[in-house]
Amino acid sequence: MDSWKKLEDLNLLEVQKRTQIELTCLEYIINKDFKSLSRFNVNGFIKILQREYELDFSTFLEEYHAYLEENGIERKNQVHISPRMNSYTKESSSVWYVVIIVVVLLIVALAWGVSRFFQSSILDENTTNVLNQEQIILEEKIDENESHAPNFFLDEISIPKENNESNETNAINLDIDQNHTKLIESTKSTEDNSTLINKEVVLLNESVIKPSAELWLGMIDLKNYRKTSLTIKNDYVLSLDKDMLITTGHAAFSLNDENNKTLEFKNGVSKFLMIKDGKIKQITKAEFIKENRGKLW
């Protein structure tokens, strides 16, 4: 019911850029400064924050409306200062234009690739037919020449039997030497492969997050895109067997990767991480949004 309080763990500058809500208004909401908020279109701000970050402002709105009634402030007298909706929606419209252009380019590239493939197949088939015809013609000419060749050459040519036996013996010995050499090389290759396997490093299957202060974690399962979030104060063990995206609050923290190498993160801005194929690494905000199907959270 109080998930709206996670707003204070987010980077307010990024929230302002994404929602076009003034930074002052965001601070009023976090501090529950109802007196200052009564001059603004609070309901409009809350709807945008609920849609973009999936936060629950039910209790906040109840307290806010109770404050208005207790102080005799009518909602119709509020000064409606709305965020710049044109600027807020322009970015998403531009994203769709980019997506459409990319899809069209992919279709054109695919069509060109298929066309080239079929042209190459037809060319290979024609080349094969021409080579086969030339081979048939060549064989016919060879047969014709052999049929007209005189036989007296065969009668005059004789190879000594002893030379044939000597050549066969040398060929057998050569084959034995070659096979022995190949066997030695194969054994050496097997031993080298075994040495490399023994030298492989065993990777860790979990990472320990060590926060310097209270730290908010938002995790997205890349298999079903289910979201979970929590706030930690002590060490938190994170499995590397599940592919997921991770975003954090502003506090500093450290963690170990799959090679047990320590990664340090300073405070001040949100961090973005990704676990994939048993490895954890830091990624950019743009990469996070891309892996999360166009969403920041």
C-alpha cells in the first residue's frame, strides 16, 4: 500500500526527465507537503507516476484529500499546473517511428538476401550442368583416341617383377611410419587438451551484494519479465543461475562477479546490472531499456 515511498529511492532528475514533472513538485510529494501541493494538479502527477513506475499512491491520496477537506480547500479552486504532455508523449511517438523504420529496413534486407540466395543457387546449377557436359565430351574423346591407339606398345613394355615387389615393400614401410607418426601426434594432442581442461577456472553461481547504507533493488526476470523489488540493509545473496535485469537506488555498494572479482559502485545515481548465462555485469541505461522491452522499470 505504501510502495509510493520508493519514489525517494529513485533518481529524481531521471524521473523529472521521463515524466516532465517539475523537480520541486516531486520533492513536495516525497515530503508530503500538502500545503504546497494544493496549488498543483496532484491527481495528474500521481497518474503519471503510477503508470511509469507502477507505484501505489492510495494511502497518499487519502491523506491528501483528507487534508483538503480539513482545511476547507476546494479542489475546483486549485491551480492546475500540468506537466508538458506534448513533450512527455513526443519521446514515445518518436520511438515508434524508429521501430517502424527498423522493421521496414529488416524486411528489405531479408528480401534482398532471399533474392541473392536463389540467384546463387540457379548460377551454381547452371555451372554444374556445363561442367558435366564438358566432362562427358572429354571422356568420349578419350575413349575414341584409345580405341585407335596401336597395341604394339603394350607388347613391348615390360616391368621387372622384382622392381614391383621392391616398390610395394617400400610403400608398406612408408604407410607404417606415417601411421605411427599420426598416432604420436594424436596422443600429444589428447594430453594437451586434458591439461587445458584441468586449468579451467570454476565460476561462482552466486553474487553477494554489500550495501553501504539502505539500498533499494528492482529485479526483472528475463524469462517472464516479472518484477520484484526490496530494500536491503545487510549483505544480500544473488543467484547467477537466473537471467535477470537489476536496477538500484542511490546508495553505494559492492558485489562479486562470477570470477569472484569485486565490483565497486559509488553513490549518487541509479545503477543498472544484467545477469546472463551465469555472468553479472554493469550495463548502460539504454541497454537496460532495450533488454526490458523499451521500459525503464
